[in-house]
Amino acid sequence: MQQQSDFRFTNWAKNETCVAKKYFVPETEAELVEAIAQSKTVRFTGTGHSWSSICLNTDALINLDRYNKILLLDKAKLQITVQPGIKLWQLNEELDKHGLALINLGSIAKQSLAGAMCTATHGTGIQFQILASQIEAFTLIKANGEKLVIHHTQDKDLFNLCVVNLGCLGVVSEITLNVVSAFNLHDRTFVMSVDKAINQLHEMVNSTDHFKLWWFPHVDDVVVYQYTRTQQKTNDSRFRQWLMDEILSVSVYRLFLKIGNINRNWRKKINSALVKKFMQPLNRIEKSYKVFNVPEPPVHREVEWAFDISVAKDLLREYTQMINASAHRINFIQEIRFTKADEYALSPCYQRDTIWLGAYRLERIDD
Ligand SMILES: Cc1cc2nc3c(=O)[nH]c(=O)nc-3n(C[C@H](O)[C@H](O)[C@H](O)COP(=O)(O)OP(=O)(O)OC[C@H]3O[C@@H](n4cnc5c(N)ncnc54)[C@H](O)[C@@H]3O)c2cc1C
């Protein structure tokens, strides 16, 4: 097993760092158990995409990058069993080869499956729960080496208590996911006024499979994303994807952010130009995972709050008014998403349909 002493860990956002006395990269379950046995206190890391200090430890860190194999793909049962370090993008590609797909996804697919499961990672869609709801069963190895296999149906109470666990209950060592036949998404993206979007919010949320808003602060318009599940053929152009996803969303967006960092008073105009000039209406059909996932953004800071959906309109009205009236000049998208209630004790959607308000910002571009 690969091991290192005094390993410096830094998360994706570069805002959290620690030096771990021992660092292990196991490839087998036996190595994983051995690494735990050698450690007094231990934390696990997927890809370090969490903004919080959740992965930090000064004793032992166990990285699961190499504990990422596909163990079983059962096409008839629509289930896949994998090791927890597998990345969501690897799962997407592997499932696609077999005409299958994950039921729902968040905005990117760089995360490990276990990292996404443990932290209640979510996508959007009021009929869809957080990603952990796709799990049929998982294996948890506790600090004393005891192994528990927890099933969604047979062990309902335990499953609901343990599936979102912030990495605190032991190591998740195997996951079986329910998947679906591959599907496409009809993506209708357009711009509308913030006021109109808030007034029509519930109609739009309820009439679309996957609905989200991107608000560029200080702008009167908001970008509306409506994705409908379909089996119609894909028709998106590769040239458009290259231009939008590789050139405009990456290089040009970064350039705008850099300009906004020279003088923060330009940010309102920059945000307005981004919405009005670059967020062109879209009407395309593409594979599900290619629509759910957006190009990885530049390193920035995020906090995301979850609220009962009943307060959605008031929340958005007050938030947009508060930001616009403040002295802040915010240079990054604010993202509004929706998920269905669940029964997982530590989930922000526990027993309530949820609106998520993602408050994002970037002060420097250094990547
Ligand atoms: C650019 C970007 C976009 C994002 N988009 C979304 C989004 O659309 N929706 C959303 O909800 N979130 C999103 N996130 C947040 C992200 O999904 C979560 O922070 C997720 O936990 C990151 O996965 P990871 O593999 O990096 O886990 P890490 O950050 O490495 O770990 C997270 C937690 O999981 C634990 N853990 C990891 N593996 C195991 C294991 N095998 N057993 C036990 N515990 C384990 C760790 O100890 C830690 O407590 C985004 C983050 C970034 C940086």
C-alpha cells in the first residue's frame, strides 16, 4: 500500500489544509482495514471537493483514489456495485457504455461516490431526492473492524440514520447503486426577469423534471434552466459545446472575473454583460450526464443553505433585494436548486421539499 509520512493535504478550494502524520492510499479492503488499525484517529478523503474542514486530520488520512473498482454490474436488476473511491465521471462513462445512467447528478462529476453520499450531495428536481437516495446498499467498516452491510429496504431505520454520515461512522467500503436506462435531457435555457421568475417559481419548479436558476448578482434578469427527461435523439452541436464549454465558460469567463478583480465597481456591468451577451437561449437534447454537469468552475468559495420550499418566494425576494441594496459587489453566480424531501437523519432535506440557495464568490483567480 502506498504510504507517506507528514503528508500535506489541501482541499480543492485551497481554503483548508493540514499535515497528516500518516497518509495511506489502499487498493484492497485488507489494506484499508490495516490502515485503520494502524491509526489512532482517521479521516477519509475522496477528491477534497468539500469547502469545509471536514477532511482534515493531523493523525491519519486515508485517500480512496485507488479503491475505485467496479465490482458488479447487473443490467437485469439495474444495479451496479462499486468501491467507494470511484469518481462520478467514471461511473457516468462506464454506465453509458452499457446503456445505463445515474438517476440524477449535481453540477460536476469530479467527486468520489462516497464523498457525494456522505455529504448529501444533490442535484436539482423537485421529484428527485439527493444523490444518496440512489443507493440500494452500502458496507460500513467501523473503527473496531466490524463490517455492517446496510440495505435501503431491509434495514430502513439504520440506512436512514447512516447514509448521510459526514465520514464520522467508519469507512464506506462498498456501494450498490440503483441505476436507470440511459436517457437524454431536453435542455431549455433562457433568461427572464428576476421578478417574473419569482412570481412563476412554483409553476416552473413543478412543471419541469430538473429546474434551476442562476442569478448573477446585481442584475435584474436570471438564467432559467429547464431539463426534461426524454428518449428523443441528441441534437446538440459539438462545435457549440466546444465554444461554450471549453472557450466561453472557461477562458472568457475567467478573463471577465479577472477584470472584475481589478475594480470591484465594474462587477455589476460584467455580470450584466455575462447574462445578456453570453447566456444565449438554448434548446438542445443531449445525454443526461452531459447536461447535468457543467464545466468545472475556477476555484471559488461556496456556502449553500437549504430551506423548506414553502418560503422559496420570500427567500429569493429578500436575498436578491438584500444583495442589491448592500455594498457588496459579488462576482459569481448564485445558484438556486430544488430537491424532494427524504428520510435521512442528517440530510438538509429531511422531511421537507427543499430549496437550496448557493451563495458563491471569488476574490482571486489563482488557478
Ligand atoms: C466545483 C464543485 C462543485 C460542486 N457541486 C456540487 C453540487 O452540484 N451539489 C452538491 O450537493 N455538492 C456539490 N459540491 C460539493 C461536493 O459534492 C461535496 O463536498 C462532496 O463531499 C465532495 O466529494 P469528495 O469526493 O471530494 O469528498 P471529500 O470532500 O474528499 O470528503 C467529504 C466527506 O466524505 C467523507 N468520505 C469520503 N470517502 C469516504 C468513505 N469511503 N467512507 C467514509 N467517509 C468518506 C470524508 O471523510 C469527508 O467527511 C461541489 C463541490 C465543488 C468543489
